[in-house]
Amino acid sequence: YDGHCNLKCPSCRLEIQTNSKAQNEMLDNLYEKNLKPYMKQAKHLTLSGCGEAMISRHSRKILQSFSKEEYPELSVELRTNATTVNASSWNALGTGKEVIRHITVSIDASTKDMFEKLRYPAKWETVLRNLEFIQSLRDAGEIDLFEFHVVIQTENIDQLCDITKMAIRYSADAVTFSRLINWREMSEEEYQEINPFWQDH
């Protein structure tokens, strides 16, 4: 739906995807026509999973349009790479942050070198600082659920225990492990090489 993202993780895409002005206008129109009419009745919304909502002009605009007063039943799950979730970007959401009750962070490694390889060009130290900020939101009750999400790959499969320990250190409520999906149309040979879910791997 909105693939605007500041990372080009090898498991997902080969290039950083940036929406043009025309693409943002198209997404705005799609939302206004097809989704917004249902939002007053919605109980749950997940953003985004296929891009980075905190840097997408379109997705931020949607988040900023919400408030607990106008959407009392709505609970938003923010899926993020945590590269830009800090006090400044959080407060810039205005009343929209009132409806974000669940933050899921994509964390595919427990060490700096592997993280920066699998989540390129994210910076390990920046993400750790932002994890502390999200932890502070959870500790203060501003969100109800803090989750780590991990895409299992050949290169990180030996770090799953350490990622789980890392989640515990940051007071995460859950860790979700997902199998690798061939989003970027890898060759079958390449996909089999990095996907550990084959019987003969």
C-alpha cells in the first residue's frame, strides 16, 4: 500500500523506495475515498509493514489526522524499523500518538555488524537509542504493547536467542519470528541460499 522506506534490507528490496509527489497524491486519494469512510467504525489499524510510516508523508498525514476524542475505539499498531522513532518524531504526530497502542520494531540481528548488514543503511547506535525511547513509552503506559519482529534468515538464525534476550532488556512484551518471504523476486537459487526453511537446508 505505501512502500516508502529509508532502508533497503537485502531480504526486502534492492533500492530505497521514495514516493513522488504524484504517488503521495494518489495514496491520499485512495485513503480518502476507500479507507477513511470506514475509520470511525474501525477498531484496529496496522501501519505499515511494507514501508516506514514514520517517514512517509502519506502515512504520517494519516496518523496526524487521528485523535482519541474523534476515534475513541481505534487502536493503531505502528510497524517501524525504529530508525526515526524518537521524542521529536513522536511529538510531531500530535493527537495521532494518542491512538498508537502497539509498536512493532523490525530487529533482525543482535550485533552491530549483522544488524547494519541486514537492515542497511540503518545505524545500530541510533536504533538502540530509539528502542530506549519506545521502552520509555511502554513503561509510562503511553503504549500497551511493545513487540520485536524478526525475519529469520540464514545469516541471523544463530542470533535468535540473543535477539530474544535483547527484547527482554528493552521490556518488550513479545517477539515474533517470521519466515523469509521472497518479496524482491530473488532467483530460486538465491532464495534457497538465504531461506533456512527448506527441508534440506
